[in-house]
Amino acid sequence: MISNEVLIKGGHIVDPATGIDGRADILIKNGKVNMISNDIKPNNNTPVIDATSKYVIPGLIDCHVHLREPGLEYKETIETGSRAAAKGGFTTLICEPNTNPPIDSLEMVESFMERVRQKGLVNIFTKACITKGLLGEELTDIDKLATDKRVRALSDDGNPVFYEPLIKKACELAARNNLVISPHCEDSQVSLDKAKVNSNAAHFPGKPFTHETDFIIREIKCAEQAKGSLHVSHVSQKSSLEVIQKAKERNIARITCEATPHHLLLDENFKNASGTVPKTNPPLRSIEDREALQKGLSNGIIDVIATDHAPHTHDDLKKGASGFVGLENALGVILTKLVHPGILPLKEVVRKMSTNPARIFKVNGGSLAVGMPADITIIDLDKEWTVDVEEFESKARNCPFNGWKLIGQVVTTLVGGKVVFDNCQILC
């Protein structure tokens, strides 16, 4: 019995990394892509996945996910989050460090990754905190954190580092260790409170969440001085894209950014089924901002589509928690609202949801080249379905797209050559 081979036959491969865009078969052996060719003949006992009339792409990579474990397992766990990922076609996740306690030391990284080893269905990496305890007061041991290759970036999640000397030093240390700084550029109420008691805290007059662009300008300046890598999380404003574009043109530092499906497709006028505007950070912006994000996606200013998968319970939401879950429906809403209308080609979706995040965060994926891990997503581009949060693998139900009728769905997900999702079912 040949158990170390799988043949994907008859699919249309779309892989920007190799330039393949056409029908071909993929032979997988020992968890890696072994051969891509027309009409590969299977051995007698080789399992065959019929991908006729389907699209075969490198497994999706989400570089902005909250799995809530450890400490907040009532919202989500590594197991439920990775099941949601597999169902949505994601084969690799990079998690935010705002667990309880936060992932701010090598010991916490090792503890988290042990949980991943036991419970994860997909490839999982993590970001580590920029400051100890996410408090913005003292830097973590960045040199030490960088020794663990499962740490792919540094972030203080929803709390930007309020003291400029700290973020400047963090950028220098990250550049020295070839790590990405991935800040959330948002002036939350926390920043306003800090500014009241310390004049050195970054503070811009006005309401919370109105100065994303000002923080981005500061972070770009620090990254350019350090000649490092900066990846801006969930960009939501037209003015932010303008300063990011200018920074890219200067080409002093490696500047990249991401946008979420909800900021790309929804605006401040959107109301959910209960008639309210759902809360997320940063908030849903103006129609002009939304249109600018879609344009930025098309012209390459936005490098990545990331979900910012943020699970919350119903009680948490009633108490004011912000954020949406997105792993299970992200690809579907992008295919329906951007690909089918002709706004964005499928090839560019693959680039922004697989190829680019693999390159930016230096994870081994985003390509179907021979020798690469067989992390593969198979899509039925014409399959019609309806988002139903009650059928989610995630523990959470806070999805703004609930009830949307979509066209295009993941039918099979393979991680390391192993089928983990097929025919609407998790197989692990």
C-alpha cells in the first residue's frame, strides 16, 4: 500500500510564485510537491483527488489571527481556530501575541508552540510582543526571541507602542535580527489615557481611532532609520495608503501592509441583521476609504489580505468587545465581491493571501514548486453557498457576513500532503 503519495488530477493550477496558470496534475510524495505535469498516471494504490473544474492554489496564509489560547479558551482554542482555518482553506496561521499571559518571552513561545504541536491542524507560527506584558513600558528580549524561528514578527497587537524611543529601539533590534515589526497603528482609549499622565506618550488631539495615519508615519520613520522591515496591520484609511505608497517609493526600508475583508467590503453605513453597526478596531470607515482600499489592492500598495480573526462570545460583545471572525468565509467573500465582478483576478487573490505573506514573514509556503510542502487549497469557483455562523468550526459567531450568499468555496485543504478538510468535513 502506497500511503505516502497523493495525486491531484485535472485541476487548474494558479500559482504566482511559479507562474503556473493552467490545467495540470500535482503528484505529492512524502508531504511535498513531487511533480507537476500533464496527465500524471497514478500507481495502483495512489489516492487520487479529482480536481476537474476546480482551481488548485497554494494553501492560504493568514498573518493576523487571534487564537485566544492560552488564557481565553472560552472564546477560541488552537484546535477550534485551526479547524476553522482548514475549512476556510488556510494552511498556515501567524498568531497575535495578546494571549493571557501574553507571548512576551521565549518560555511563553515554547509553551504556546507545545500546545500547537498537540492541537494544531494547520501550520501555526506566532508573533511575539514588542514590550513586556503588552504594557508599552519595557522592551522584550528581542535578541532572544529572534532565536526561535517560530517567531515570525513582533507586535503589541491593539496597543501601539506609545513612546517613540521604545519603538525606535525595537525597530533597530528587529532589523538586526531580521524580524518584521508589525504594529497596530491605532490611537485607542489606552493611548489617550497614557497621554494624560505622560507627555512623552504618542498622542494626537481628537477622538480615538482617528489617527491611524499619524502612527503609520511615525512607524515608517523608525523603520527607515533602522533600515528594517515594517508590516502595517489592518490599514483602513485612504490617507494611510498614501503615506505607505510614498514610503515604498523611497525604498529605504521594506514596507508592506495588509487590509481585512471587512474593511475592503464594508463601510460605516453597514448594519448587521440587528440593525446596528458592528464594532471592530479600527472601525469601519467611509465609503471613500473603502474604495481607496480596493484600489490599493489592485495597484499593489496593499500587499496582503488578512482576516484579523478575532473571536468573542455574545456576552463579550454585549460588554463592548470589538472584532470579527473571518477564517471560514474570507476567501468566499473575496471571490464573490472582488473576483467575480472583475475587480481583482484570482491570481492576485492568491498572491495576497498566500504568496506575499509567505515572502514577507519568511514562512515555507505560498508556492507549489517542486520540493515545497504540499500545503494546497482546492476551490470550486462556481459553488454557491450561504454563510451560516451556526455551522462554523470556530467557537465564535461574531461575523458581519452572516447570511451572505456567496459564489466560490473551498472544497479541499491539504497540509503537508495530508487532507485535513474535504467535502465540507474536517478529517482530523
